[in-house]
Amino acid sequence: MSRNKNRLGGHKPKHSEAPVTHNNPLNFVTPTEFVELPSAGLGYAEAHPLHNKETIEIKFMTAKDEDILTSQALLKSGVAIDRFLQNIMVDKTIRIESLLIGDKNAILIAARGGGYGYDYEGLVVCTECGTKNRIEFDLRNTKLVGNLNVDETIVNKVSPGVYSTAMPFSKFNINYRLMNGADENVMAKEASNTSEDRQHNLLTSQFKRLIVSIEGHEEQNIIDHYVDNMPTIDSRHLKICIKATTPNIEIKETMTCKKCKTEKEVDVPYGTNFFWPDL
């Protein structure tokens, strides 16, 4: 209420100005809700609007938001979801590409639940035989993972969103940051490339983006050279550290493949279809 009052009462017309009258009988304001952030704002630098903020305020979906999600131009360019999320955030100083992945997922789930309900039927591909299976997910059945009880003998927090760990084989001390929306977009574009060589480079590409420094060296060519020659032991260690320190919201269901009968726990699939119950 106070926020709306401030928005409407900030300008006082001069005597020479004719008063503006509003004849719309439907004085309706889009309702908002507060979404809890998995990161609790601890992964953002002091200059970021979400620094130490435990929640973010978003608007409920509207018909205009549905237009964004069905825009063929935006879908083709792969920016429909980000454009939609940017549109529903109340604080426009927050850029969607700067959000940590877990926080972005939390907003996605809240927006979908508020727009279409928390029961979601998604298509999941069986990793054993490639069969597509329809799985019912309860979007209220969430679990907070990552950034919880991290072993400080293995990983240390350097600054908000930046962590340090020693590689088990090379013994190099590495500082790395958490993945954000901009990183996710780059990785998604690379993943869509059908080239096998490109697919194999996804992990090294992620490391090259997230590593901040190696033994204090921040030069990208030094980071690239190490990643290209990284021993498997170091690679596995860094992958585990990144996962352990990345705050996220997890929704899983048990899938039994209708064809090969393989039983496996699967994650809820995100994407544009996430907002359309009939697809």
C-alpha cells in the first residue's frame, strides 16, 4: 500500500497545470508476492540490489506476460524466459542475467505456480533408451541444496559469491565464482550446438568462465591454459566444489521408464513449456 501511495503521490501539479482525471472505474493494480531466495542474498556483491536480501518481489503473471512467452521471435532467439522474468520483477534495477541460477529457478517456480498452479506435467527423456516420459511434478515439493554446511577445510568463502579451494593434484589454489544467468545463457547456446567436439567442451568452457584466478593469476590466457590441461582429479574436485557451494532449489520425482522400466530420480525440466500446462 505504501509503495503504491509513493508512486502515485510523487508529483504535485503547478497551478497552471490542468488536473488529470481518471475515468477508469476499474482501479486494478497487478498483485505481487515475495519469493524466498535460495542464496538469501549472500552470493551478491555489495553493489548488487539483492546483496543480503532474503526475498525478491515479483508481479503475478498477466496476459502481456503470456504474449512474451508465446512470441515466436523471442522463442526463436532464446530470450523469451529471461524477457518474461525481467518483466515480472518489481525492482527494475535488478538485471535477470545477474541473478544466481538458484534464485532464478526459485522465481521461475513461483511465477509458474502463481500463473498456472503448482501441479506440472513435464516430459523427461530416459537416459537409458531415449524414450520420452510424462512425469507429474509437485512444484511445492522443493528442497534447498548447495551452500549448506560446506566443509571449510576444502572450500573457503573469499567474498560474496566467490570461493577458494586447493586442487588435489596440481595443488594450485583456485578462486571461482558462482554461475549466474549470463553464464547460463552462454552455456545453453553452446549446448544447442550439435557438434560433438563442442559438446565435449562444455565443462571446460564452464570452468573458464567461473574461475577467477589461479595462484593469484587472473589473466584469461593463464586460466584457459590450465583448464585445457587440467587433470581429471582436479576437474572432478572443482565440479564437486561448485555444486556444493551453489545455492539452488531442487524438485525431483521418481521416474519409471514406460519402455525399458528403468527407475531413476529426475529433476523438473525448465523451459518455455514449463509455463504451458497443455504442452
